[in-house]
Amino acid sequence: MPYTPLDPSAPKRAQMEHNLALLEQDIAERRTEWRARPAVLEYSPTSACNLRCPMCAQADPRRVVVNTPRDKRTRLWEELLPTTTLYKPFNLTEPLLNDFEEIAPHLARHGVKLDIVTNAMLLTPRRLELILPHLHRVTFSFDSQVKEIFERVRPPAVFEQVDHNIRHAMPHLRRAGVLVRINMVLVRDALAHLEDFVDFVVDEYGIDYVDVLELIPYMPEADAMDPFVDPGPDATGAALARMLARAEKRRLNLDLIVRAPHARSVVFATPPTPPTAAGAYEERHQALRQRHPGFCEQVMQYLKINSDGEAFPCCKAPPELRLGNVFTDGVEGVWNSRAARDLRKWMFRGDYPRPCRSCLFLRFSRSTAGDAERPWLRRLRFLGPELLRRARSAPAEARVALSRLGRALGLPKVLR
């Protein structure tokens, strides 16, 4: 079903509203072939990174750097940026390794804003000057205020250089109205310092939002850093509870994107929404997520493209969810591919494929979508689709799921 574009001269906000209206219709009518187009693009012309974090696939010595040829990346931007609202120039890579002197004119022509996650090692004044007019959000990957822990998690980063670059950038980012967050990968050695971490980012950087991410061991060696392995879930949960209490005292917003029952999204002071199409898009998109908590918020309007053209519907990009290759199948051939249509069908049914069932980000999104609801209703929304899936697959699994649902709802044992 072809996308119906607005006049190319229409303001970016009008383009965004048009695309979102099509998405809302697609979801309301339970379509699998969508008229809406991806509003969030994750794509880096290079697969390189300057760090070798032990929990990341970049640490794999067999990994080969791939760069998209200039003609292919230019065609990709020209085809996708007219309907893109937010552009994320990374995929397990360092975005500041890209050539923003080349990218910036495309962003300006199409009114697209940048959402960057960076380790800040390369955030020189010149790079900051290039990206600042186009920035919607910057997220710093910063796992500890303790030099030894930080450098062990993100080799060969130098703590003093990262700290200097963040401190230099923050006044410029504030004046420009850019949203700033921190991504903290939760590692075992940092557990004893979580409360001090809250104080550090508030007092030293003036940052008001932190995402705490459970370590995903892309590399087997990372298991040794996982606090849920050692000292275990109870001790890790207790440390996160102390961090949350300190965050409440300091009014630091926290997303704990970790396993149940510790996942939380707590906003103590709502950050201002930038008066841009990107700001309006995120507000509308979050409202849509809350109306459809069983439908992955990334599958709604996210397209991840690797440097070799391989395309996926989310940032984790498991090979089982491959949509195709944009350089051989075209953007339309990927976005409405058979794989994409099947995935949307599964989302509508709540019958998730295996990579989605184990995805922390989907579980976090579903479990926090209804934070304003009564607790029992929120739990029912979260567990209901899983119960139906298991009931269709095996009676024994259904009995386990029913028992779990009863416990979550607080029913007496005789009723489970």
C-alpha cells in the first residue's frame, strides 16, 4: 500500500503529523502492510567504534569494519529522511566517527533531528559545533564516576578525557535546549557506588535523566561483570532500591531497564519537551505506546539499517527478525516485506517470536506503559498475551502461566 506524501515543501511538523496519522490508522485497522513510514532511523555509514567494551560485539576480534559507499548512503538518506523525524547515526558503533560535514546538509534539508548515543571520547569542540544545530537528544554512555571501574568497562576510554568533554559540552547543550541523558550499563563493581553515582551526575553534570541498562552479554566474557550472576538478583535489587531512593531525594529521573521485578520508570521532574517536530513526535508516540502496550514501540516506526544494508525492526537486531537488505530489496521491499508483515501480525496477537519474548526492552515497555493504571490491571495487561501464547502451545505450560498470573494478581492459592 503506497505511502501518500505531503507536498515536499510542507513543514517538518506537518510531515510528521501526516505520517503519525497513517500509523494510527494502520494500528487501529490492524493492518500488516503499512502506509506509514519509519519515523526513527538507526543507521551508521560505518560499523567502526573507537572502544572495545567487553560486553559489546565490538570486542569480537573477528568483527570486520564495513563502510557504506558514498552513492549508496546518499540515496538512502534521500529516500528515508523525508519521512524520518529522528535519526540515530549508530548501530553498536560510535556515531562521532561519522562524517557530519557530509551528513549535516541532508539533516538541514529535511528538518531531521539527531538522537545520539556517544561514549564522548571524540566529542571535540568542532564536532559539537557541527551537530549542535541538529541535536534533539544526546545520551552519554557513562557507567561509573569511579575512574577504575569506568575504564575497565569501556576500554580504552580515558576517564579524564570523557569527563572533560561532557563538562565542556553541557553548557552548550543546555543553552540549545537539547535533552541530555546518561546510559549506565549495570556492572557488578558499580553496585556499591550507585548512590554516589546519582549525586555525581546531578551535582557535577547537571543531568536529570539516567537509564540503567541490564548488561546484555554479547560476548561470553561479560558474564563475569553481570551483577545478576554475582552477587545475584537479591543483592542487585537491594542496590537498585537504594539508588532509587537517592534518585527520589535528588529528583533524578530513572529508567531501570532490567529484569522483573526490578524494572521501573520513575519520573520525578518531567524534562521540558523541545518545541520541535521531534519533541512533538515523541509525545505522540508515547501516547500511542500507552494505548497499545502489547505492541512493541520500536516495531511501530523504527528501522535499523546496518552499514551493509541489512535491515531490522529494532535496535537489538536479532538475525531472526531480519527484514531484508535495503540495497537489494529497496526501502519499500524491506519495510513491508513478508517478515515485517508477519511481525506486525504477531504483535497484534500478542504472540511474540522468540527474540521478542526474551527482550528486556519489550518487557520494560509493556510493564511501564500503564503506570497510571491500577496495579492488578497493569499486571494483567503484561501477562495476558503470554498466557494466551502458552495456552495455545502446551497444556502444561498453560498451567504454569495460569499459576504465575494468579500470583501476580494476588489471588489465593486455591484459585490459581
